[in-house]
Amino acid sequence: MKPWFSEGESGFVMFGTEHIISLLVIVFVVICMFLFRTRIKEMHSIRYLLLISLALSEVSYQCWALYNEIWTVKLYLPLQLCSLNILLCMILLLTENKKLFAFVYLFGFTGAIQGLLTPELYQQPWHFRFIQYFFAHGLIVWTAMYYAIVKSFRITWRRFFKSFLWLNLYAVCVYVINILLNANYMFLMSKPANASLIDFLGPHPWYIFGLELIAFLMCLIVFFPVIDKSSGPINKDRSPIGV
């Protein structure tokens, strides 16, 4: 077996025991966050714990790729949606910007869930990359839930649609970068190698439109628990917390 911090060997089994354990740990933390939300709200150190953990996760991931001499601009720039949301989560924790929360919650949370259920991962369980992958995606979920459950941040309909506009503008920019680098960030140029939901959405480029629809539906589902009921779909953004 190769060393723990090496490139790793193929051995990941989707919905195998280790995969399910990792998912249950993430869910357990969310449940604890809900049950003890009043106490956690008074613990300001939680913000910094999440912030430091996100930074260490991303830095260690980049260091791992460099150490194993597999780092390339085609694969390791923080342009995947979850990679972007790791950086946005860090900014959110630093600034507590309520507008930024909408993007992190809608696309970081749902994107992390999809990544957790169908990981783009091949390393064997408990290898560095296996642990880092689930920890990083879990941190996105926990940050989104921290502000939704503990801080009670809310999202207006206007912010909901604006966030979708920003997502599509970002996708266009990433598409251009993909062409320039001959890369496949956000899987805009081809499907991921591992099995995923994309496999059921037809060939390129049609699966992109399917992803757009699924993203909208998923975001709509998670949106309702945090909807700002003081605003309607066509009202101005007049949330008392400014989301």
C-alpha cells in the first residue's frame, strides 16, 4: 500500500461502509448544530474554527498535489463550484456578508451534497485525499448550516434569482478558461470520469441544461426553509437583515 500522503490507490467504493460513515458524521454534526443552536450562537469561536479548518483543508489539498507532482493548472485551480465555495465560505465567515450567504447556501450547500453523494474521488478509504475530500465538503455544509440554523440568515426571492444570475455568469467565465487551458472545470466540457447524476442527463452539451434545471429545483427545495417571508417574488429586496 502506498503511503498515506501519496497520490493514493484506487479503492473508493460509492456507498460502501466508509462512505456511509463519512456521510453520517456530517449529518450528525448538522443535527447537533440544530439541537444546540442557542448555545452555539454564543460561541463566537465556532466561526474561527470553521474558518481555520477551511483554510487548512484547502492549503493541505494544494500541498498534497504539489508534493506528489500532480498539480497542474488544468486540475487544481479553485474553479470547481465546491472549490469556489470553500473560498466564499471563508470570506463569509470573515465578513458575515448576508448577500454572500445566499450564494454559499444555495450553491455551496447543494453542490456539496451532490459531491458527497457521488464523489469525484478514487482514493481508498482513510487515505489523505479521502479524508480531505469529505472534510472539505462537510465544512461547506456546516458553514451554510451555521448561518441558516444558528445565525438565522434568510434569503429573499430577489436574492435567490440574483444568485442564479451570478452562477451563470461565473459558468461563462469558467467555460472561457476551460477553452484557454483545455481544462474541464465545472464539467462544462465533458462528464466526470466517476459515476454521477450527470450520466443520466444525456450527451454533451445537453447535460449542461439538465444540470441547470436540477440545480434550480434543488436550490428551490433548500430555499424554502430560509425564505424571507417579508418579501415576495417580485418585491424589492427589503429584508430586515439585508439579504
